[in-house]
Amino acid sequence: MMNMEQTFGEVNQLGGVFVNGRPLPNAIRLRIVELAQLGIRPCDISRQLRVSHGCVSKILARYNETGSILPGAIGGSKPRVTTPEVVKAIKKYKTLDPGIFAWEIRDRLLAEGVCDKYNVPSVSSISRILRNKIGNTTQLPDSPYGHPVKPEQHRPLYNPIYTYPVGPPAPAPGAPGVPNQSQLPMHMRHWPSPHTVSDILGFPRPGVPINANEQAGPVSGAISNESARYQTQMGEGYGLNHMNQMQGQTDKAKYPDVSQSSLPAVSSFVSTPYPGPPPPQTMAYMPYHQSPTTVGPTTGWQQPRFPSPGAPVTTSEGGISIPAPLPFKPVTAAQTGLEDTKPHNPTSKVGPPTSDIPSASSS
DNA sequence: ATCGTAACGGTTGAG
DNA sequence: AGCTCAACCGTTACG
């Protein structure tokens, strides 16, 4: 690892700032999706935000597939399949039928719904459990976290942002018509909450304290760790909000205040900081207006709303999610308020909007 | 010119 | 405490 004190990000071919190995701040990810929904072409988004077109493509593809603008869970290990419940079931099967084969146990785990096909242990895992754990029948099995687990004590099996739908039910899962998510492939599961714009941006909801990490309900809590990091990145590095400034010191180092740097590529496109006064210059393509579904504070600042088509969707959490993906269609710069990335003079090259940052397209 | 994607070097966090 | 591993990241280059 590099000397962190010297880690201030790198500059890509478009003049944009990035940190190798780390996700783009949510503000930029959000802007990418917003611009795409306004009909801006990915290549133009790439140039405007100075994010590589590969990254724009990736984020939009992910959004189209999952509805999420958030990066995936980085690091960690796969969820353990040999949960205490599974071990308990195996133990039960073995007790009832000492001669049972591991593959029979596996079949029973599936048949009785203890596991689904995505998390059923392998035969070899079952054998190992039989060998190592079933011998000691007087204690609860150890949890994956190194201490006994009470039956009701549900713990996230993976990075909290991608937690399985265990524990107190979130509003949406379990509702009529909502499939059993544990039976869905990973990429089709509905991860709770982080996909709403309000959650991503850290807008408070009625009754939800600012410090959602500690006091929010299960849905917010599930995303708190990760989102706090991103919020910190945005707040510190991109002026999106000022929440959780006491957290994420590492990322603070990684995402310095580029708004004061000589690389304004991104900061000039980010959303309004919150909480705080309205921006001195409101971007034309991001109107601030009152809405019946507004859940933000009544300070005059309002959430960015997405223009029709694709009306904002009020989520079960009361947040507003980005409307369903729309096909790209050309719009003019005047419509979006963005600088026209497509010069009217076809002979001129596209360059950075204002600064002396070299443009990759000008070679 | 545009866009999808593999390769790459990097970070992260559970085990 | 430090290592390993497998997940993810964004950029770059190629087709």
C-alpha cells in the first residue's frame, strides 16, 4: 500500500480524479444515472463528468440490471453456508438416523427448506461438519463470528450493505407478491434501501435521526456502514453533504477536497450539499421544487427530482428512487442545462467545459 | 464515433 | 497481527 498521506487520487485520461481500487463517489454515480435518464449519451456523460466511458457503461449497465447505483460489496468472504441453523439441522438428521449419508443430509436440507440451492453446503462440507461439530452435542455450535448464537440472534451473513433478508422484516420484502429473495440468484435479489436517492444522499426521513448508523431501523442500518463511507467521500470530497464527517477518516484522506483542487471535473456536477444553504447557482437540469412526496426537511432545500418521463417512485421506505431505466434519447444541452458536449461545429473537438484540463478527445 | 468488455493494478474485509 | 483469498473497484485498450 502506498503512503496514505500521499494518496490524493489519480487523474484519468479525461482529467477526472479517481482513486484506484475504490468506487466513484455516489454523487457521481448518481449523476451518471441522472444524465443518462435525461437522454445524455454515455459518451457525453463520460466527457462531462470525466469518468471513463468504461466506468459509465458499467454503472449504467448495473443500474439497468439491478436498479442500484451503488457499488458492490468490496472485500470480505462469501456468506458462510454452514450457519448454526444448518449445523443444527444436520445434527438433528444425524441423531435421528446415525447411518445417514452426507448426500442424504444435503437432500433433506433442500427438501425441508433449511437451505436453498444457493446456500446448501456441499457434501464435503457436510462431512466435515459431521466430523468436526456433531461429535460435541451438548453445546450450541459456534457462530461464524466465534461465539455462540442464540436462535433468534440473526447476524448479517455478509457485508451489511448486501445483507440477506434476515431479522426484522424490511417493509418491502415479505409483502404480497414479493418473491422469496433467498431463492433468487444473487444478482436478482433486492438489496434493501441503498438504492433510493434519499438514502444514498443521506436525506433524513421523518423520525429518522441524522445519525442513522446507530438509530435507524433495520433497512437503514443495513446500509449504514457502507453508505457512511460514501457519504463521507461525497461530503468531504465532493461537497454533497456534511454528514458523518467523523467517520471514514481513511477515505477522507483518499478523497480530498477536490473542489478546491485544480481538477474541478467532478465537483462542478455534484448535487447540492445537505444540510446547508441552497447553492448559489442552481443547475438548470436539477430543479428544486416542492413535492407531495418530498420527505426532506422544509428548509427550502429539496431533493433533486427527476423530470418526466419516468416519474420518481416513492419507495416503501419513503424515499425516492430513480425511475425505471429509460432508453437513451438525444436531448439538447438547453434541455438539460449542461454544456453541450456535441459542438454545433462538427469540425471542432469536444473539450473540457472550462478549464485547462487536457481532453482525451483532443488528441 | 460509440460502446461493450477483458485485462490490469489496485483496495477491501472475512476467515 | 499479519496473511490469504476472493470479492469489488475504475481505467485503459481493443474490437
